[in-house]
Amino acid sequence: MVDKLCSHYGRNVGILDDVEYFSFPTVMSLSGNEVEQKLRDLGFGYRAKYINQTAKQIMAKESPDWLISLRGVSYEEAHQALMSLCGVGAKVADCVCMMSLDKHEAIPIDTHVWQIANRDYKLLKSSPTKTLTDKTYREIGDFFRSLWGEYASWAQSVLFSADLKKFNKEAKSPSSKKRTKGKTTDKNEKSPEKRTKLS
């Protein structure tokens, strides 16, 4: 999707090995009235409206450099400002704060981070909840910020990546091991006969 966004609304910055490269679109280029429908045609789905409306919102109320200016305010202020934009919730605001605005205390919380908080830190054990409410979101973020300090987002990224790797590893199939007549054998392990011949 990013490639489509850049190739249709970005500026051509050069060609390398017969491949054209484009800059990321400006806010102004995404604020046109025809942009939403064009993005839908390109397969952006519900995101088309949010991208176009957010660009219009920034152009109407702020300067095109407004997003960059949020680097100069506190995490809390930047987070709240981002959530005023069309379709931007707490997690997306935290992603932008962490990845683009140098807010190292931002902690995007999704189901993986939520599970880590419950499973490894027993954070919500006394008051379990089946949905990630705004209150729970803040509690998890505040807990990890108090635990990890000003660079909490770095620690969260490590735990998040490790959890995804663990999940992917467990999901891989078939396993390198197989069961034969109640016995677990490794298909990569040489049989005694083969080891004898090789010795």
C-alpha cells in the first residue's frame, strides 16, 4: 500500500536498475477531493477515507509541518493531538509517537502486548477483562512506563518481537520431529546403522 501511495501521489526521485522510486506524498497531495475514491480503487478500503480526511483536517486547521512540530511537545500532548485526527485511536497515535516523533515512552498496545502483560506480568489477574478498554490500555502503558522508564518503547519492541517469533515458531508445521509407534524420532537424526557405516 505504501508503494501505491508513493507512486500515485509522491514525487519521482529517480530510477535505479530500471525501477522508479518515489517520495512519500505530501499532506497537500493527499487532501484533494478525488483522493478517497482513487485510493479505494487502488485497494485501500476503509483506510482511503481516513487518509484523505486526515490530510484535509491538517490542511484546514494546521500547517503542513504540524506533524513534525509535535516532536517539540510532550508525549502526552502529541498523543492527544494525534487522536484528534480522523480514524486515529490510541494505538495508532502511540505508533506515530514512537516511530516518527521520538517519543520513547510511547507504548502501542495490541493483543500481543496485552497478552504479555497478562501472561508474564500478571498485570490484570485481579481484574481480568475480555476487551481492551481505554482504561485498560492506559493501565498497561503506565505500568510498562513505570517499569522500564523513559525508553519503555524500546523494551516493548523487544518483547513484542520475541513474542511474535515464539508464536511463529509454535505455528510452524510440520515439525522436524515425527512420532512413530508412540516413539518420538527426529527425521534429521541418523539411525544407528547409518552411524555405523559412516564411522
